[in-house]
Amino acid sequence: MIHSYLVYGLRITADTALPLTPIESSAIPDLRCTLRAEPGSVVPSTKPWYVSEWPAESGLPSLRIWRDGAGRYTLVYADGTRFDVSDAGRNLAVYQPPGSSFEDTLYYLTGPVFGFALRLLGWTALHGSTVARGGRAICFVGGSGAGKSTLACALCQEGFRLVAEDISALDTTDSVRVAPGRPRIHLWPDAATALLGERHGLNPLTPSWDKLYFDAKPRAGPALLDCVYVLGAREAGAGVPRIEPMPPRERLMALLANAYMNYLPENRWRARDLDVLSRVAEDVQVRRLVTRADLSGIRETCRLIERDGTEPRDRSG
């Protein structure tokens, strides 16, 4: 049976059910996924095109990517899970190694691997979580652990709808919109406890990882982006949380620094990011959000963000 989905602005078909928003469509898909568990998939013997600088617990690079002369890519994670991407990102074959769970494979597939396919298919995305209420969508960007998902989940408890988690794919055809992503928010246990209490009842993303998932109410359709909040180092003491304006050049540099998979060595993708994100910096509010060093002020931060959406703001920085 072939399953059809719409995620990150892409029509996707898969031969296995996925935890994504299903659609009924007879249109030609943007991406075809074949999930077939095969033991001992062969890792290419040539030098990788890209090697992650972040090692896994095994000591192996968390991700290696090979590219051949025909534009085919092979992505291999440290646990041996392999993805072959061909036809300029339109075909994807998945190989699950022995001992790996299907949940682990799904995490790679519906997150970074689909994010990689977006790159090949001509999209620019922000490494950020986006929520919306009414006609206002806001995106939180920042490094790992900055609190993007925690803020998105807290605002979803206040009546916002989830647009995208971790990968916010941008459509700038006539305005700046964020395409809907996965309908789940990923939370560390301390964040889940702070937001939902000790008996939060959330399940782990995978059997091998402590991170949990929260099934949020998704927003239907792309969301018009109103503001990007850049999360930096948390602070203690008085004066936090606070929102600060950013000068134009700093806004663009912050967006480029948070482009999804901006570390990959492909100049044409970086040139596209510069073009797309320059428009975002011009058309969308980009502001710095400084939050508390702990999670005790998360509700206060939510109220600050909601008030910020009702006040007139100067785009000039």
C-alpha cells in the first residue's frame, strides 16, 4: 500500500505508514520513499563528501555523506542507518540495520533526511520551530538547547497551533510563509516536567533516546511569517525575559547562521540561502529574545511574546 503525505511543502509517498499528515492525492509526488530494512548495507569505500564534526557515543561521526558523479547521495548515520537519495532529491531508499529500531529510522527520515531532500529540491529552511495563532506566525531559531521547542510547546498550551518543529521550510513566492512540518514537538524530560508536570505521560521519540514527543495541534496550510525570534545565551537576574531589536545586517547574519543544514559544503545552496533570507530580513520582524537561565519564567516569556505581537514595531532596527 502506498501512503501519501504533505510535509514541509512536499507531497511525499511512502510504502510504509509514517507519523505525518496524510493526504489523498493523485498528483506526481515531489519525493518517493521506499523503506526496506536490509542487513549489512554497504558503506561506500571512497572519501565522503561530508563528515560531521560531532561524534556519536561510538566514536564514529554522527553523519557521513557520499556524493557520486551522477548526483546521487548516500547518508550513513553512526548506527549504520543508511539513506540513498537520487533523482535530484525525488527518490529516497531507506536501509535499517540490524538492532536499530524503526523509531530511530523514522527520526532520521522525517527530520534531517527530509531536510536534506528539501535542500536538493531547491528549498531554504530555518533551523527553528514555528507556531501560529490567528494570522500571526512566529519562528524561534537558535542553537541546540536554546529552547526553541520548549517555547513552541508552551505557546501551543496557550492556544497557538504548531506549524513546524525544528525545520521551518520557507516559501517566498509572494510573501514569506512557513510550510507545515511534523505534527510533533520534541522535548527533553526537564522541559516536559516544567510544562506538563511530573505525570506528563509523554512517550520517548525512540527506545534509545531520552527525548520525548508532544503531539501538538497542527495548523492546516502554510502560515504567514510575522516575526523570527533569535534565541541566544540565557541569563539570570533582573531584566529577563526581554526582547531586543536587531540592526539590519545583524538580522541577516542571524538568519544565515540558523539556515537548516548550512554546514554542508555546497556553494549554490548557500547562495540561495542568501537570496531567500535577505528577503526574510527585509519583510519579516527579526528580534533577539533573551530568556531566563532556568525554566521557571517560561510563562512570563510567553506573555511577553504575546504582547510583542500587539505592539507597533520599527523594522529599521
